Amino acid sequence: MSKAFTNEDTPTPDEAEALPPRTRRFPITAAGYARLRGELDELQKRKPEGSADVGWRRARVLVQVLESVDVMPPALVDGRAGFATLVTVENRAGEQTAYELVGPDEADIAAGKISIASPVAQALLGKRPGDAVVLRRPKGDAEVTVVSVSVPGDG
């Protein structure tokens, strides 16, 4: 391609920001922060000098995330669900599901960790055992009863 059709000042895609700039800070659990910090440390150890692979892009995302979060303690007050609590609910069929209410950067639905900004978490915030809740989910609404609220790891 002729040099006339290129712009040397235009950044290559790998030079772009990894995430759009954040306008506010987000909460994260201590365990979530440690996990992301460990992932970043591991990526930085393995990165060959001058590499622009997918792993390095992930490292840039992690740096941005870690710079924009605040580690927050569990918010369990008067037995009510809050940030970093584990909420177990039971549906009408007697099936139980546990949700850990975490920051958006550590959400992992397969592990039962949901963002406090999600509709399900929003419905659970402030609830205590015995409270009935309607969870608005993509697969349909579910009426559940809160069975327990605890801090993960507190036996």
C-alpha cells in the first residue's frame, strides 16, 4: 500500500484504551481484588517484551479495572442482604439457589457471583430470611423466599 494512504499518527487497535474511561469507582470484594491482582501478576510474568497478544490486552483491562475499584467489606446489617453477602433463596418447588452479591468486575454467574447492579441483586438487597421476593430474570420471573443471608466463608 502506498504511504500516501496511511496515517502514522493513527493508533493501531492494540494501542487503544482497553476499556472506555470510567466516570465513577466500583466496589469489589477483597477476594475479587486479590483474584484480579493475581491474574494481572501472572500475565505480566509471562509477557515477552514487545508482545501485543491477547493476554497483554487482558492485562491492560485488569490495570484499568484495578485502578477504578474500591475494596469494600461485606455489608451485612441486621441480617439484611448487602454488598458481598451470600443470599440463599428457595423457589416454590423447594429448590435452593445461592447468590453472592459482588461488584460488576468480579461477577461470574457460573460461580453464583452476581453484580450488585443486576436486577436479581437489586431485588435481593435489603432482604432478610423469610422475605418473599420476585426475581426478574431473562428466563422469566421467579417468586422466591430468602432462606439465609450470610458472609461467604463465615461457616
